[in-house]
Amino acid sequence: SQQGEEDPQALSIQEGENATMNCSYKTSINNLQWYRQNSGRGLVHLILIRSNEREKHSGRLRVTLDTSKKSSSLLITASRAADTASYFCATGAGTASKLTFGTGTRLQVTL
Amino acid sequence: DAGVIQSPRHEVTEMGQEVTLRCKPISGHNSLFWYRQTMMRGLELLIYFNNNVPIDDSGMPEDRFSAKMPNASFSTLKIQPSEPRDSAVYFCASSFDGASTDTQYFGPGTRLTVL
């Protein structure tokens, strides 16, 4: 079953604008990761945030985590057409290896 | 580095036939994961292995599905007999030491169509 639910399901913006995607989850976690999937390809890891962290940055990416609300957000600043993809959050818990992926947000960046 | 390798990339078969999907993880990675992705159900974890041992197969849909990892560099996912509802993209992923904080590296996927 899905742990994470992304919001919105789809997002269309113009190049140069910021894109914000949200992820909510149901159970306690020890980390949350964001992945990107280009059409017809496998997923690619973007960034990880641990449960004791509130914010992380990587290039044009900013991730926040609010464990009290069981939610995370991914902000892509100054978006580019190449950012067009689906974005998934994935949660990890305990010592288990597995991640549980959310439903994804489809981002379309137009010129 | 070659990354995770999956074969075949596309498979079209008829209902009732046996299908075998193959995966070669990144060398040195100790954990391997099989996922299935459909529009209706999203990305589902089917099974994962640590050090070639199956750890959690609770996501395997039914007995028609089986997975093996005979050595650290090869895994198979078999569907026998296949059904149209098995049509999906199947991904294999690997990670270094199997911690949930590990990055998972995904292969390009196998697009399976069962007629």
C-alpha cells in the first residue's frame, strides 16, 4: 500500500518559476527521500532528509520535513524544461531496507 | 559504471506463457529490489534481497510470481503463468548496504505486455 501521497498530482509551470511539491505520509519514519523519473526511465535519487532534520538543500532543490505533520515538501527553484518529470517521495523506517514510494507528482515545465 | 542492467527492455507475450525478467545489480551492492509500476497502483515493492537472501516478499502478488538471486550479480523475476493484469513496467534497483537511508539505483525497467 502507498505510504506517501503527493500533492498536487500534476503541476504545470513556466520555465524560471519555482515548483513546489508536497508529500504526506502515515507512519513514523527515519528518513524521507525524493526521486525523479523521466518518462520511460527508471527513478533517480535526488535528496535524502533524515527524521531529525528540518531542511536540506542541494543545488536548486530545497526539501523540508515536518515530522509532527508527517509531511515533506520539495521546492525546485528557477525551473528548467529539463526538470519536466515525475517526482516521488519515498519513506524509510526502522532498520528495514525497503522504501515505500508515494503516488508521484507529474511536473511539466514549459518554455 | 554500467549501473543496474535489466533485460529484456520490452517483452510482449500471450496469456499463459512464462515470463522471466533479469537483473544485474551494481557491483558491490548488497541489496536488490524488484518493483512493479502501473498507472493504477503506482510503484509497488514486490520483493527485496539482502546478501542474496530474500528478506521481504510480502509484495509478491500471488504464487504465480517468484524471484531468485543465485549470486550477488544476478536476479530473476518469473511469472508463470502470465495474465493480462500483469502488464506493467518492472524495475530492479540495488543499494549498497541495505539501510533504509541508502540511495537506491534503478535500472531502466522492463515493459511487460501480456496479451
